[in-house]
Amino acid sequence: VWMPFTEKQDSVQVGEASGNPSRLSGSKTYSCPLCPYVATKTFNIQRHFRTHTGEKPYACEKCVFKTNDRSSLSKHYRTHGGHQYSCPYCSFKSFWKERYLAHAKTHL
């Protein structure tokens, strides 16, 4: 789900409502239309907005776990032990099939 976010071009307080805000001067920022959250990167505001929509586009391939951001899924995969994809030619390991396949091409 995507909603347009308010873009500002001045000094603002940046940070989650419950976090420690930091002062940024002259930075482009994006404000959540539903709460006081402000971000300096579009991917952060998109990830934050999922907390309002309940969208969880990242799903574990081994169980029913779903999350709203990829880094949480990487952390979750550690609960299953080991990496799912390991390169037979070097020490590369990944939880992600796409990354493994892209890496495998480096050996061709």
C-alpha cells in the first residue's frame, strides 16, 4: 500500500515519536500523514507506513513468520539455524535465493 507523503525542505526534528530525535538542517524530509513520524529517506517512510497498514510483504520460506521489513526477516532466519543458500565454490552464504543466484554468476 502506498500513500503520498508530505515532503519538506527545511530544518525539522527527525525521528520516531518514541525515539531520540536529531536535528537535520536543510535536509529533504518525508512526513507520515497519520502520525508525527518524519524520515529523510523514502524507503524509511515506506517501511514505517507499513506499521499503520499492517502490510507484511516479507515472508519466511520455512514457517509462517511475516514481517514488514527485510532486515527483520534476516534476523528471523537465524532462528532456523544456518543459511539456506551456500556457494559450493567459496564461503558466500545467503538467506536470499536472488542474492545467491546473482553471486553464483560471478563464478561463471
